[in-house]
Amino acid sequence: MKSTLPCVALFWLLTVGQAAAMSLASADIQPNSTIAARHIYTRCGGGNLSPQLSWSGAPKATQSFVVTMIDLDVKPHQWSHWILVDLPPTTTSLARGLKAPPGHAQVLNSDFGDAAYDGPCPPKGSGLHRYQITVWALPAPVAPLRSGDRATDVVQRLLKLAIDRASFIGTVRG
């Protein structure tokens, strides 16, 4: 009996650890699918509406969330389309076409220079662009990010700070 106890404990820890992982979903963008025109930047003929997002499974230590949308195929520093910081830890979703973030959350300037959602707008002929949308769980109520930070710098800082994250990719052909 003593020899099975460590095995049961290890199984329980592994199972609980897997069940507690964050997940991110959208009613508007299916993972690895084309992003609809209503979410494309207006300069590229779209409606520029932010997508609906919902997440679950955040660690109990979460004090705030950050949401990012980054074009992974812009070189050398990628391209930020949406950086929403300091979302309250009780937030589990964002509505399509979000006008104002909840609580004291803020939208930082995207690489277009706007403190707003700026949808995909890849240059014509540039091929397939992958847009990674990520929700980051942070152990602090305020994210140490600034408008004007390069997308790669934002992601590197969040990778060091986040206690968990979930993401998916949508695509647009330029």
C-alpha cells in the first residue's frame, strides 16, 4: 500500500496540473483559420472590430491579465495590433467590438500608433500572415509595459512575468 501512494499522488498532481492550464477561445476566430473581414483594419477594407474572446483556467495567483495580438510574420520585430493591459483578475471574456476595457484596464498604442484594436492589414503580395492572440495571466495588478514598446520586447517581457498563458493563431493573406 505504501508503494502505491506516491504513484497516486503523482498521478493526481499531473492530472490537476493539466486540468488547470489556461484556455483561450473566440466565437469569431477559429484557431489556424482565416480572420473574417469584420476584424480586418479599415485601411485594408475591413470593419476593424476586435474579436470576441473568452478564457478560463487562470491560476489562483492571477492579479491581472494582458491580451496581445501580434503579427508573427513582420520582420525583424513582429507587429503589435492590440495590447490590452491591467485587465481585472475577474475578467474572463471580452466582447466583439470592445469600445472601452473593463475596470482600470488600458489599451497601449499598437504599432499603427493607436491606443485601440487595429486589425490585420498585411501588405499585398506579402503572403500568409499569422496573428497570435494571447491572454497572459500576471501575478501583479499592473503590467510593466509601455506604449511604443516593440512587439518582440512586449512578448519577451510577458514570457518572463506571466504565470500562465493561452493563445491561438488566426491568418490573413497579404
